[in-house]
Amino acid sequence: MALIAAARGLYFLAAMLLFGGEAFAALLRARLPAIAPVKMAAPRWAAWAVALVAGCAWAGLAAMQMADALDSQVMVRSATDTLFGQLFLARMAALVLLAAVFALMRGHRLAALIAAALLVLPAATSHAAVASPAGFIAIGGTLDAVHLLTAGFWIGGLMVLALLFARKEPNILLALSLFSDWALVAVLLLVMTGMIDALQVLLGNKGAMAPPYLAVLGAKLLLVIVMLGLAAVNKFKLMPKADDRTIARNAAFELGLGAIVVLLAGALGQLQPVL
Amino acid sequence: MRKLALLLLLAATSALGHAKLVSSEPAARAKVKSPQQIKLTFSETLEPAFSGATLTDAAGRNLPVPAAVGASAITLLPMALKPGGYTVTWHGVGHDTHRMSGSFGFTVVP
């Protein structure tokens, strides 16, 4: 259980860094041409490799979980005869396509689009999707997809800001202002979809809630509240003072907390909400 | 948005997460005449490749019974069962890849 939760969490973290990093880099290029392109080769290939390894590990462990055994036949049946497996194959195809885009193209838009697919495809097999009203996977799946994309924009955007801080970008305050405006919308959507998900789990069940699920959910919510506090301090207190050193420290802390939150979300997807 | 949230809450199923056995015919511990079919209904859509059920008699022998896995149900079609105790052992996997399993018994009366 711990292994599959870790593989799932790492896959989502890598996919979020890929999507958010490429999306915010594309936004920077379009809105702030004065800022030189961000050098993202090392983090993007690192995230790509983690997505590949963690994605394959997740698929192998999920096949073992489904069949209660693991051999080549189970792997093939899992990949071809289950929704999760078919989406896994689609995600691997998207990763190959993404590698080609990284190698051959300089822009970020197409890469952001492919990374978005990497991030949202697993939403169709999430707890939110399978618990959709009247079996309409699209309802819960869409909510989960919006939750993942907005979280990805937040975390991946913070990574791009960290790269700009590291190279001592002279126009960092402009970049911060742009990120802050877009992240505000992303975080609002993130919190709304997260609350709907959480309320559906907490109030939509007849049985008693499982303590491990509640503990992980509580820890995740607590960390998100700390992240929101740091973002609010950055936006409303430090940005007007142009205190970019403190902002950089807070943003790095926020990024670290975000990574822990995503790993906790990986565990939540494996835990049974109800006893 | 608030309306959407309320709609989702009202329509929420009773079993978020893993596929659970909701009901069965015959019910667990029921005393029935030889059933024409044994139907197990689950809380979520099943993955047929990894879901199924078997039937054993009181001596623990596996009975050869055709089984069909539908969207959220497993159906066994036994031949006429002799009076006695029987156990249905099932395993169900939902789209979320979680495997749930269990068993229940029923008795066939003359």
C-alpha cells in the first residue's frame, strides 16, 4: 500500500511540475517578453524521468493489487482490459510525445497541453470519479481534473519562480505579480473543488470514517492552509514592499509544502474513506 | 457553485472509494429453494477482467458454475442445487484498481 501511494504521489508531483512549469513559462513568454526565457532543461527532464518511472511503478503495483498476483499475463490484462491500464498506455504515449516536443521544439504551449493530459487522465479512475452521481464518471472526473490542473499550475509556477530567483532575474517583481494574479484564480478553483471532494467524502458516506483517511486528509488540509497563508503574506504584505528576498524564501517553503501535500494526496487515493 | 456542491452531496453514493458488495440474491444466511441464479450487486462499476465469484458446497468442493460479470454485478448460474449449505466467495475490482473480497453463505432447503 505504501509503495503504490508513493508511486502515485510521485507521478502526480512530476506531472504537476511539468504542467505548471510549462504553462507558467508560456505565460511569462507571452505576457512579459522583457524576461529572458527560463532555462528549464534540467528540471523538465528530471520531472519527465520521475513521471516515467513512477508511472510504470504505479501501473505494475496497481496490476498486482487488482490480481493479487503479478506475472506477465496479469500485466497485459491489466494494461488492455481495464480502464486504468488503457489510460496508463495513453499516459505513456503522451510521455513519449512530450520527450519529442522537449527535444525538437523551443516553445512551452504544446508541452503544457501534453503535460495537462498526463495530469488529468488518471482523474477518470479516481475516488471522485468512481463515486460520481448515478455513475457519471465525467462529473467527479472533471472536478478532480480541475483540482489537479490548478494544483499543478500553483506548484509548477512556484518552480519557475524559484528558477528566476536563482538567476537573480531583474524583473522578478513583474513575474511575481503575473504569477500572483493567475495563481489567485487557480487557488480559488483548487480550494472549491477540494472542498466539494472533501464534503462528498465526509457527508456522502453512511458508515463511520476511517481514522487513517481522516488523519491524512486533516494533515493535507492543514498544510494547504499554511501554504495559503504564505501566499497571502507574499501577495498582500511583501509584494507591496518589494521584499523579494523574503518572498523567495517563502515561495521555496511553499513549494516544499506543496510537494508534501501532493504525496499525501497520493496516499489518500489508496486509503479507504469509510470503515 | 453552491448549488452544484449541494447536488453532488445529495446524489453522492454511499460508498466512496472501493467496490463493496451492496446486496446479494439469495441474501447472506438465507434459507431458500434451489436458486436459478445467484446475483451479487456492487457499489461501483467493476473491472470484469479482475472480478469474479465461485460457489462451494458444504464439503468445500468448488462447483463448476458459469459466472458473468456485468457493470456492477456478478451473476452465477448454478444447476439445480441439492439441499445443504453453500458458500459464495467473491472478489471485485473497481475502476480505482482496489480489490475487495469476501464470502457469504446460504442454505438450500428441500
